[in-house]
Amino acid sequence: PVRDLEQRVAAYCECKHGVGVASGTDALRLALTALGIGPGDEVITTPFTFVATANTISHCGARPVFVDIDPRTYNINPAAIAAAITERTKAIMPVHLFGQPADMTLIMELAQARGLYVIEDAAQAIGARYQGQRAGSIGHVGCLSFYPTKNLGAYGDAGMVVTDDGALAEKVDILRRQGGRKKYFSEALGFNSRLDSLQAAILGVKLKYLDGWNEARRHVAQRYNELLAGLPVTTPYESPDVYHIYHQYTMRAPQRDALASYLKERGIGTMIYYPFPVHLQGLYARLGYGEGSLPESEAASREVLSLPMYPELTEAQQQEVARAMREFYGR
């Protein structure tokens, strides 16, 4: 089932090769390693993401270099990338956050001009498109997560690397198997990062339904936009260049924490993705980014709130959410 899933996911992502690994984090880690990124190198990425994005860079011995986000999409701001490039920069790692691809045209132009790799963190974006191209197929390599909460989720951890580069796919394949093509013969310092056959079988069944689920999420998002009109919240911006798959429905909300508490009292779950940007986490204090260094990311972390989002969410449930929000802001 693993080989079958690799072929089907690669085809779905419009890539030539898919290599199943143990998690989305491992997909990033193995992609970085296969590209030869290591000590002394720098990788430019966003601080407004799950910490795994930056941790994989650190695990390779490289240095994550954080640049600020576009306040509308919450994705890395391409305009900020150029100024962060040094002679040590080896790659750019955009994150397609909440299911909306980053502005890949500018990122790819910059990477090509400077000879940099582009590693797409598409953990939240399987099925999304940027100017017609699938997320994960635009850079040198795309990294997917099948964590249970994702739009295409396994029943445990699972991930995949997708690419058009056969040599790169082969390197990732070797790395995931303790660095060997053949049992007991290792040629590289590898990892134990196989995609479990049971998870592959589950994902193989679910893959058929992914497009329908993504469409349903878009419908749910559109309904939220209509129901929340007139409230002082900022509903998600969808770039005209993209097909957004709404892994999360994330808005900006005044009095965010009080609103979240109010909704919780009414049995409505919300989440904050992410309450503390990575550049301000204690782990990365050594890099010297202080409070105020990346203001858009910091502002977003204080204001964002994600509402319930899944394909089967009913209109009545969404109306209940909107009604509670109107009560809160009408007090």
C-alpha cells in the first residue's frame, strides 16, 4: 500500500515522485538533509508557523532566518526575503499556512536569481493551488503531513515528500531507511522514517474523497464569511491567485481571548494558531530576535482565532457560532 499511495499522492500533487515518511516533520527534515543543507547554512522561513518548521532546520545544524508575514494571508512576505539573504543562505522554506499557498511567483523568481532551493512546507495545504499549480509542486520539493487533523489525515503520524527531481527522491528514499538501499548496507547517515503500511492503506481509501472534502470546506468558509459580515472581525483573505482549502478558518478578532472564553462557555471550541511566534520562543532566543522585530507576526499571534472547521459542519452549527459572536460584540 505504501508504493501505491506514493504514486497516487505524487500524481495528485502533479509531481513525478512521492516518498512516504513517518511524519510531516520528517518530510521537512529529510528534504533538507537530501539537499545537503547543514552546519553553517541558513534557511529563510516564517516565524508564524508550528515550531516544527524551524526545528527541522535547526536539527540539520543550519540556522533558521525569520522574516515577517503578509498580514492578510499570514504567509511569508516575499518582499522581506531579499533583504535576509546572505552568502550563507541555501534555501527558502515558505509555509502554505491554513491551506492558502504563499506568493510563489516572487519566491521562485528570487530563488532562481540567487541560486537557492525552495522547500514548500505544504503540511496544511494538500490540494490547494497557486496559479493553477498544486501546492508542493512549485518549489524543488514539497513536504506533506497526514497527521490526523489534516485535510487528508491518517490514524496516526504520516507524511510524504513530493518532487519532480528523481535524484532527490532517491536520496530521501535512502535516508528514510537508515541510509541504505539494501538491508544492512548503509551509505549515508540516515533515519528510521518509514511510512507505516497501515497508515498508507487508510490514506489510500481517504484520498478519493479529498477533493470533495476540500470543496465542502470552501463552502463552509463562504458561509462563515456571510454569517460574520458586519461584525468587527476580519474574515480570512483569499488571494485571487489561489485555491484555498481552509485547513483552518482563521479570523482576526478584537478582544480575542475574551471572545474565545465566551464561545467556550457556550460549548463552541476555538483554537489559536499560533499564540506565540517562533522567533520569540525561548528555544530561539539565541538568534537575537527581540519583541517588535517582526511586528506583523507578533500582531497576528495576539489577534488570530480559528473557528470550528470541517467538511460536515452544518449551517445550523455555523449560525450558532455567529449568534454567540454577535452576542459577545453586542454586549
